[in-house]
Amino acid sequence: MEFIDYYSALGVDPSADDKAIKTAYRKLARKYHPDVSNLPGTEEKFKQVAEAYEVLHSAEKRAEYDALREARSRGFDARSGQSNGSYYADNNATANQDFADFFNSIFGATGSRSRQQYRPETRHDDINQIKGDDVELEWPIMLEDTLADTTKQIEFVIPFYDHQGHQQKIKKSLNVKIPAGVSDGERIRLKGQGAPGGGHVPNGDVYLTIRLIPHPLFDIEANNLLLTLPLAPWEAALGTKIIIPTLNGKIQLAIPANSQAGQRLRVKGKGLVGKKACGDLIAVLKIVMPPTVNDSSKPLWAQLAQSASFDPRREWNNQS
């Protein structure tokens, strides 16, 4: 298996922190999601982006991957300290094999980037008494897809044994109903849709594990959605009304005067759909300073500093 540079796949530097990796993944996952993109090669690109995030957002997996990446980058014989073309070729081949082993340990022995795994059942001597294999699939969906019942088409490969006992593989396509309120990690069983059984023995099943794609704007807290809402200092001080996004449209939110950074404003029923009730949308206020203070605004800030008589570190003084 050819080595894949996961950092390049996400468009981030190898020194990028977890926040930068998550931000890059959020943008690319929505850009290339097959449900919303008509770009060529969308499905393969989406799988590679999801694959990269799966590895890089985990400290343990990332450390192991970085070690493989470093080994592959060595184009000289460490024993002699000299560049050696044949050594590089051998080293590169070894690194690719190591990457294949790493990939299979993360994504299953099938090597499928759709996160497909087989779960073999106990077999008997008689080929006609073989129960079909179960198939495990992970299926990424967007948060918007959880608001109402939706139908998704999935494609996967299933193994089966012919009459001579040889394993064969066939491609299968299903339309699957994803219920409203489905959560990350929830498993859906598709009975009898796995590998065919021998004789009168039942087919295997398909187990579909839902994975929610991180949203560019919202974080999840139980059934609630968290939205970081940037405010200018004067908006927080004077109060204002702002149009904010939700998963199903835009709404107007009133910002009260004298709002503080970190303050939470709750909008009832605008979160995720739950099994019993809908969650809320929680706007977390973040006060953002203008990028520069120019000659015209500087006197105004100085005037504010004199008239406000405000010390944000007053508690420090009381404790000293």
C-alpha cells in the first residue's frame, strides 16, 4: 500500500495542534461530502479526509503515524551516513509495508477506507452449514441529517463462499433509513443483508455505526449545540441584535447590554433532535478586539479608559 501523507490530505502543517486539525477537517469534510458536492472524485477525497482525521486527532495514533512518516522520509543509509539509491528504494518499500500494517490495524484487515470490517461467524465442516459473515460499516452523516428521518444509499463489499468453498466478494447497494435523532456511535442492524449463508443457514447481518461529521460552526454537548458567537466590545457593552445560524435556518438573537465573555445565551429547541425532546442552541459569547488601533480610534479608547474606571484585575489586588 502506498504511503499517504495525512497532513497534506488535511492541508495542515505537521506541527499543527488538535484545534487546527479539527478545523481543517470540518471544512474539508463538508466540502467533499458526497451529499453536497458535485466535484469529481468527491467520494474518494472525502474518505481520505475522514481517514486522515481519524488518525491525526488521536494522540496515540498520530504518534505512531509520525514515526512511520519519519522513517519513510529517510533517504540515506543511517549506517554509513551516505545517500544510497537502492537503500532508499528498500527503505521506502519497507515504510510502505509498515504503513499498510498500520492502516489495517486502524481501519480493518480489508484495507477499505469506508471503515468496513467483517465479523466471521463460527463455521462448520459442511460448507452448506456456513452462516453468512456479518459486515461492520461506519457511516458518516452531517448534523443536519439528524433533524428528520432520512434515507441514505450505502455501498459495500461482502464476502461469500461458493459451492467449492472458495471465498468470493460481491458489491452491494442498499437504501437505509436513518432515523431522526440518531447519535454518534449508534448502531443500526440490517438483518440478513450481510454475506449469504450456505444451504438453509441464514445470511449474515450488516451493522451500520453512525459517525457524526464535526460541523464548521457547532460543537455538541449532549443534545445541545454550542455556537461560539464573536462580539465587538461595543456590541457586548451596549447590546444588539444579531442574526445567527442554526442547523435549519437563521434566527435573530438579542444580545443584552453589559454582556460578558463566556456568557451563555440559550435558544430553546434549536439543538439536536433527541429521543424524548430537542436540545437547545447555546451561544457562547466571545469578545473580539478590532485588529488594529489607528490614530482616529486611539483617543476614543483612551477616553473610555479614563471614564470607565474599570480594573479587570481587581480580584488579584484583593488577594495580594
